[in-house]
Amino acid sequence: MTKKKGIFARFLDVVERVGNKLPDPFVLFVALCFLMIFLSFLFSVAGASVIHPGTGEELGIRNLMSGEGLQFILTSMLENFTGFAPLGLVLAMMLGIGLAEKVGLLDYAIRKTILKSPPFLLTYTVVFVGIMGNLASDAATVIIPPLGALVFYKVGRHPLAGLAAGFAGAGAGFTANLFIAGTDALLSGITTEAVAVVNDSLVVTPVDNWYFNIVSVFLLTIVGGLLTSKFVEPRLGKYKGDAVEEEKTEELPNAKKGFFTAVIAGLLYWAVIVTVIMLPDSPLRSEEGRIIPSPFIDGIVPIILIFFIIIGLAFGIVTGKIRSGKDVTDNMTEAIKDMAGYIVLVFAIAQFIAYFNWSNLGTWIAVNGAEFLQSVNFTGMPLIIGYILFTGAMNFLITSGSAKWAIEAPIFVPMFMQLGYDPAFTQVAYRIADSSFNIVTPLFPYMVIILAFMKRYDKNASIGTYISLMLPYSIAFLVAWILLILVFYYAGLPYGPGVYTFLEDRV
């Protein structure tokens, strides 16, 4: 007799069916481009217009199906792509981070941090390394969970608890980090493009969420560690499975020496940067002698890029992964190859956002949407929490964080700016919702991989096992993050250098 499914299980089945019918993200954005063209025609024929909040100028909806619109589509296509802010930011960051990853530095650091962790800190270390692992992008999702499971198994604890802790950090905690990562460059670039609808002089930088992200790392580490020890592991009970063959990983020669060389090289690099900043009339300070804003903040991506190149070179040379300039080029090339899918997707995203802005539909939606929210008195934190929950629900249909933000940013960033919110604050709200629910959507591409790892320790593991294991982390991380954003909101704390909740407070 077939066991009747519960309401939640049936809900997940529906989500999976609907999500699977959505087209590939590239095709989705091409379809959205055509939808934008059609909507611009309808709104233009209807005579829709809006008063630009910055200039006071009345803007009519421009028709993309007109002769002028056709000219714009054809003549701006290449410029939309090559001038798309996130493209250069992300590719530049990946040259450095990718080099460090390809020579094996990030993999070595992740493995040694977990394997050398004291037993009483093991759970928290696995979660922490999982969160920090997003420097290695998606590679962290493949490396850290099975390593967490193996270490838990070796010390006599339930391996699935270790796997869950590592996956929660790498998946649900993906957006947090102590360092500036590729995600910061990617999202801030898309946000800046969306901001241009209201203010084309305002730039959202990769460090605008940095302070919030730093606090998030420690908060999620504590929440994830406590949840694993106090709820997930007791619920799993004592592990009674068969012994699992220990994962064997060939270590690079001189890897330990290479790691310490990389650490020393990185520290020396930052010592030089700090020294230059502290100099009188430093070129990295503003004309008024300030650090926020300053050329240092404006040039943070190249500064971080050079840092990762330096530590990658130091590790690669000592371990023999880099023997010539060609090896450097080859490793960077491999890193950029991994970004091929993103580059293709950006071409379609760039056109969609450009059409949105040129037609003035973005301004129309932002102004009218903001006026509606004010008229029904739906503002403040209830609005932000509502937006967070909406984005979390969207994760069940679109799992790509960049694709989802490219859809949401042109609508919500200008709209919330009309309500006085800083775009970097809106970006924070998006990030915590997107990150929290990464691990429970059936469409998450790494679900199958994690299920395969689970089956090494529990042959009967299924999607139900997976969801029941990871859902508590999603809920706990989201609740913790909402409480954190409430603290930042009401205490008036900065989310990044010179960035607060409200636009009027931006330094």
C-alpha cells in the first residue's frame, strides 16, 4: 500500500513540477526581453507617463516596437553587453580567486581547517568553513559537505550531521563572508545598473554589505553549530551504518610550506596597503583625507584581485603547480572557462535591464509602486520582511541568485529608493532570503550531489530525508538573519563603509 504524502511533501511536488517547466535562465531572459518590448508598446499606446523623482521631468513610456525603439535595440546591443557593470567585476575577481582555487590553495585551506579542528569546536568549524568556502564559489558545495561527514564519522559522530552542517554553511550561508567575494561584485554590479533608473551617479560597491556579512558569518556559525548539536544530531540518533572507506586525497608536495608562504605573502601585501593608506596625503584617501569614500574604496576590487593573485602565485610556485608564466595563464583561463555559462547569461540579462531602463517602465513601476505602498501604509520593516519572504518563495522557482536578482533589482531597488531606502540595504534583504532557501528548493542543482553523498552513509536516504535534514537550517538561518537586519535597522548600524538603511544617511 502506497503511503499517503503529507501536505508539505505534496507542496514540494508541485514546486518541482512548476519549476521544471520553467525554461533555462538564458531562454527565460530572452522571453522577458520580448515581454518588455510588448509591454512598452501597450503602455506607450495607453499614454502612460511618470514624473522622474530626481529631475521633476515628465517621462512618457517609450515604445520599443517603434522605429526609435528598433534603432535602440540594434545599436545598443553590444554596448549593453560589454558595458554591463557586473561582467567586468566578476571576471576580474575570478582571475584572482580562480587562480588561488586552481592551484589548490583554497582546497588545502578548507581541508586542513576542518581536519585540524579541536573536537569541541568541530561542529562550529564545519559550519564556519562552509560559509567561508564561498570564496571558492560552487566548489565549496562539493568539497565541504562530504569532508564534514567524513570527519564526523571518524570521531564517532553521525556523518549525516556533519554533512548537513557543512552543506548548511556552504549553501544557506553562501552570501556571508569575512572577505569580499565574487558574489559581492556580481550583485553590486546588478544593483548599480538598477539604481540608474533613479540616480545614475550613485554606485553600489562590492563592500557596501561587508559589515553585515562579517557579523553574519559569526551569527550563522553559532546558529548552525547549535542547531546541529542540539537538534539535528540528536534527531538522527547514533550512527549504526557500515564503515565507509576513508576518502583519500593526494596532497600536493610542499603544500604546507606553500600555504604558510601564501599567508606571509598576503600579510605583507596588506601591510603595504595599510602603510600607504596611513601616509600623509595618501593617494588612496580622498582629497579631504577620508577613507570613506576614497580611491581605496573605489579600487577595492583591483586591490582584492591582486591579493588573490599574490597568494595564488606564492602557493603555486612553492608546490610546483606554477613553473612558468604559461601556468599562470592556463590556471586563470580554466577559472574563466568555469564562468562561461555566466557570460552567456549576462548577454541576455544586460539586454533585459537596458530595455527596462530605456522604455522608462522601470521608473513608472518604481514611482507608482512606492506611492501605492505609502497609500496603504505598508512601509518600514513589515515591508522589508514581506519582501524577504517573497524572495524566499521565488527561490523555489528560480535557483540562480544572479538571475533572480537581475529580475527583481530593476523593480524593487528603484521602488524602495522612492521610499528612502538605500539600494545596498535592499540588496541585503535580497541576499539573506536567496541564501537561506538555497538548500531546500528541489531545483537546487547540488541537491542530487548531496543526495549521493548521503547515500554513502544511509542507503535509504531520499529527497524526504534531504528536506527534513536541511529545512531546519533554512528556517533557523532566515529567522536569525531577519533578527540581525532588525538590529541593524533600528540601531542605525552601517551595512558597509558609509552605507546605512536610508539614502539620506549615505556618506
